[in-house]
Amino acid sequence: MEMLIYLIQVFVFIGGLFKLYTDMQVRFRELEVRLTAVEKQDDEIFSKLEKIMDKLSEIQIEMKDKQDRV
């Protein structure tokens, strides 16, 4: 009888470990998906900021050229 209780406890423990492992895998996968989405948004923002900086540099050069002509 004690052996049966011990085996049940072992199986419950192993089942708990398996559930913990699968839950952690799911959470890590969700975090990975979120991180990928955030990185994509960051890349888009940096791209837009780079375009803005390029335009500002062009405007600055144009303004300097106009100032030099005067």
C-alpha cells in the first residue's frame, strides 16, 4: 500500500514538472513573439527618424547655401 502511494506521488511530481516545463515554454514563446514585434516597431521608428535627420541635414545645407549667396 505504501509503495502505491509512493508511486502515485512520484507520478504526480513528474506530471507537475512536465506541466511547469510546458507552461514555461509557452511563456518563453509568447515573450519571444512580443520581443520580435517590439524590435520590428523599433526598426520602423529608427528608419523614420533616420529619414527625418536626412531631410533636416538637406534643409540645413540648403539654408547655408542661401545664406552664402546673400
